[in-house]
Amino acid sequence: MSYDHGALESALAQAVGQDEDLVAQLRAAFGDSARRQIDLMQRARCDANWLYAALRLKGTAASFGASQIQALAEEAADGAPGDPVVLRELTMAVNSAVDPA
């Protein structure tokens, strides 16, 4: 699955304009937060912890305009805790959004 990081780039540009340093800082903050929630999802030992981390990730993605990550987080929240497929997809999407090639 490839990630279209255009939505994140567009949201960051709208928020801060052409300030490349600030865009980089916000992208890094998004990545740190998203990766922290994915880590919590991977370590979740109960349904409530999984759901809480998935919904936090969904909110973070929505705040940054990362619609694909938001949709994956919603899929995770609606799905089975510990789903390795959705965790892998989330990790790939976040990595692609934060470190676009």
C-alpha cells in the first residue's frame, strides 16, 4: 500500500505557509505522536487500551489532515485488538507520511 502524503503536506502548508523548518518540526511531532500510539496499540493487553490508542491516533491524524492514517486508525478501532495487518499498514503509512521519498 502506498501512502499519498499530499494531504499531510497540504495541511502543514496551510497551517504555517512556506516555513520549511516549522513544517519539518510539525511533521516530526506528528510522527512521534503517531508512532507512540502505534506502539501503545502493539503493547495493548486489553480491548480498552487498544481502542484508546486507536482513537488517539485517529484524532492526531485528523488534526494533521492525514486522511489515510485516520481511516486506518478507524479500521483498527472497529476491528480486532492486536490485528497485525492493520498495525503493519499503520506503521507503513506513518513512515511514508513522515519520511516521504
